[in-house]
Amino acid sequence: MKLNDKNLESFLQKAEEDPQIMEIMKGIMYWCQAAGEAGITLNEIAAVGTAGFHISQDDSMKALLEYIIKMKSMGIKPVDN
């Protein structure tokens, strides 16, 4: 499959070789499509994807995100000073 995008072609090749990566790719495609249909811009989608990638590379950022999510689920919000 020639898509004239070497990054997409590389991802597709990895997905064809690894069923877990194929599932990841399907999820990314599904949620990006849903975001686009909901009015999220490509730049906004790319920013979230980039942030997610950087979080995956940094355990302290991952821990901070998990902490923020936990606090939000408990109804605790930041205080404006």
C-alpha cells in the first residue's frame, strides 16, 4: 500500500507485522475520526497525540497525569489564588 507518507507507511508496516500494534493503530484511527467528526481540529488531535507520546516516555509525567486524573475523579479541583 503506497500512501506517499513514509511515517504512515512505517506505522502500517509495523501494524501488519504485530497484531498488538494493529489494534493500537485501529484505536488511534477510530478515536481520531471521532474527534474530527466532533469538531476537533487536526492540530488539536496532533497535540493530544504528541502529549500522550511524551507521557509514555517519562514515568514522572505518567505519574503526574495519573495523580491529576485521580484527584479529578475524587472531585478535587485546583484552587485559583
